[in-house]
Amino acid sequence: MRGYIFLEGGAEFGGQMAGPDKRAIELAGGSDVQVSIVPTAAFPDKNHQRAGQSGVRWFERLGARHVTLLPLIDQLQPINFL
């Protein structure tokens, strides 16, 4: 499967990001391209579902027809660097 990755923060689903986000949709293949929202950065405050839905609504408003939420977070795992 071939595709593109576009990284963006949840606070960017609005305001002046409309132009760049519309361009990203266009470059990826247009309004029929599959857009998947993976809200991983919002996990620590348990906001990932709400942030993900915000991203889905944002890209749908920009004209993307196939937008899905991929809540890939299961649980926070501590990292031991020692």
C-alpha cells in the first residue's frame, strides 16, 4: 500500500491551517483520498477521542470524503532508559 503521512497537532485543526491542509489533501490525491486521524499526542490528558473527532470533522469540512479515526492507543507504557 502506498500513501502519505502528514503530521499535525490537534490545535492545528482550525484557523490558518485550512490552506496548507487543503493543499495536503490535493497533493495526496484529492477529495477521494483516505485520511486517517491517529490522535496519539492527546493521550496523557485522556483527550485522544475528542481530539481525533475534531480532526475528522476538520478534514471533512475541508472536503475530504473518506476520513476515519484510528484510536491506536491501548495504554500508556512507562519507558525505562536506565
